[in-house]
Amino acid sequence: MADFSMFDLTGKSALVTGGAVGIGRACAVALAQAGADVAIVDIDEKTGTATADEIKAMGRRSLFVKCDVTAKDQVERAVAQVVETFGKLDIGVNNAGIAILGADEEIPQAEWDKVIAVNLTGTFLCAQAEGRQMMRQSPVEGKIINIASMSAQIANCNASYDASKAGVVHMTRTLAVEWGRCNINVNCISPSYVLTPMHASTPVEVRQRIRETTPLGHVERPEDLYGAVVFLASDASNYVTGHDLVVDGGHTLNAWLAPLSREVPPRVSPEEESVQMRRDLDKLQIPYDKDGVNEDLHPEIATAFKQAFNL
Ligand SMILES: NC(=O)c1ccc[n+]([C@@H]2O[C@H](COP(=O)([O-])OP(=O)(O)OC[C@H]3O[C@@H](n4cnc5c(N)ncnc54)[C@H](O)[C@@H]3O)[C@@H](O)[C@H]2O)c1
């Protein structure tokens, strides 16, 4: 009989940045389902506290820590607070990230700086504070998981976002090489278009185009990342480090311009795709239409897609 206890996270202590909603919340829920205690580290106190309560309702320990990942002192305090509560830190998921759309020939430097500060510098500061903690405790070891993006490999959003994510992927490799000596695995996960509040302004026509050009045939949901994050957080990945685990339904592999054909329906229906996003928008008290779209949330995304698709 195979022994799959290697995926069990019972007794492990984790933190997830940007864990209030979206992909971060999904990572937190997955880690808690696998047995871990999980701290929610976010700038959004109200929603982050609600997510921490949700983790507690699953029978795990949790806490909310207010922290802006771009501020080194706040990041260090956040890690210290998690360790004070849980006694140690085994798993750090560095997920907080933003996108600011805009034409690269015009984007103000302040917007470039902000995206790099949150996505790249923030991820580094978190990994640094987590790594130092993991090196201090006994036994010395840990799992650091950075959330990158398909945008690290392809041109997608704009230069600041894509460059920040490419930076996350390569920083992950460098830290993996440096910290392997301490049995600290550093990996990243690259999702494609995930229906989170970040994507609530994406028009339905675009979602349909994503379905048609993605081999597995549906738009990615936060819960499609559950398996990847538990794998990289658990003993099952003990010999995996510096890896970029692309979870995209095959989206970035496909260069066909025509819609892909299908033999069977996708595993996930259009209605099921947006369940977690609607739940997050409800928690954030953000309204949306019957299709789960709110163009006013990220008007720049809605406008860019409408122009590109002649909508
Ligand atoms: N949604 C997608 O399609 C997609 C695809 C690939 C990668 N990603 C990446 O996944 C991560 C999460 O994306 P999401 O779609 O869940 O985003 P989201 O906007 O839905 O949620 C982001 C969370 O991060 C928090 N946050 C933002 N700035 C922060 C800061 N400075 N410090 C601490 N917390 C902060 C927010 O309060 C929020 O809770 C990001 O790094 C994003 O770039 C998203």
C-alpha cells in the first residue's frame, strides 16, 4: 500500500501573504485542509480577519496579521508575531501582488515602482524574513512558496507586472540554491488567469475566449491551486526546489488561433468557475452582475479587454 501521509501538514505552521481573498485565501484553505495552522498576513484587516476566522472554524489555529509586504519592519514583525503564536514557521506562501495596467510607453514611474515594490521586493522581504526564521529554529528546514504567474514566461499584462513575476521566478531559483544547505525548499507556482477579485472586471466574452483556447477548457479557479500548494508545502516535495510549477490548464502551451475542439465537457462549468470569486466579492462588499463581473473595480482592465476584443 502506498503511504500518502507525506502530504499531511498536521502540526505544521504556515503563513500566507495576501491571504484575505483570491489565490492567497485558497492557499490558506488548502493548507488548513491538509492539517496546517495558517496565519493570514494582509493589508486588508477586515477581510483578512474574516478569513482567519474561517480557518479557525476548520479546527486549525489561525491569526490575522496586518502587514504591508513592501515594508521590511512590518514583514519582520509579522513573521515574529506568527512565531510567537504558533511557536515556529514551517511554510511561507508569498502571494501578495498587484497589477497596474497601462501602456508601457506612458506608464508613470510611480506605478512601475509600486508593482515592483509589492510583487518583487515584497516577495523577497517575506522570503528573507521567513528564511531567517527557518534557519533559527530546530530542526533547521522549511518550505517557501512564491506565487509568480504565467506572465513570467509570456507577454501578458504589461512590462512592470511581467518583469516583476519573471524576477520572482529567478529569485526563487537563486534562493533555492543558496538555502538548500539549510533544507529550505524554495519553489514558485505560476497560475494563468484566475477568477479572483483581481479579475472581476474581465468581460464574459474574454472568459469565453480563455475557455476556448485553454486545453482543459475552463477558466482557472483559486481552488485549482489547492493540490500544487499542498504538494510544495509537504514532505512530498522534499527533493523539489527552485521549480516553477505552472498551473494553467495548458493555456500557455497553446499557440493555436482557432478555438480548440473538445471530446468531453470540461471538468468545471462556467457557473462553477466563479464561485470563490463571488464569495470573495461578497466578503469585500463589492457588487457584481449576474455573470460575476464588475467593470468599475478595475476599469483599466475592462477597458483594455474591450478595446482588444472590439466589445
Ligand atoms: N488572478 C490572476 O489571474 C493571477 C494570475 C497569476 C498570478 N496571480 C498572482 O497571484 C497573487 C494573488 O492574486 P489574486 O488574483 O488573488 O489578487 P487579489 O487582488 O484578488 O488579492 C490580493 C490580496 O493581496 C493583498 N495585498 C495587496 N497588496 C498587499 C501588500 N502590499 N501587502 C500585503 N497584502 C497585500 C490584498 O489586500 C488582497 O487580499 C498575486 O501575486 C498575483 O500577481 C494572479
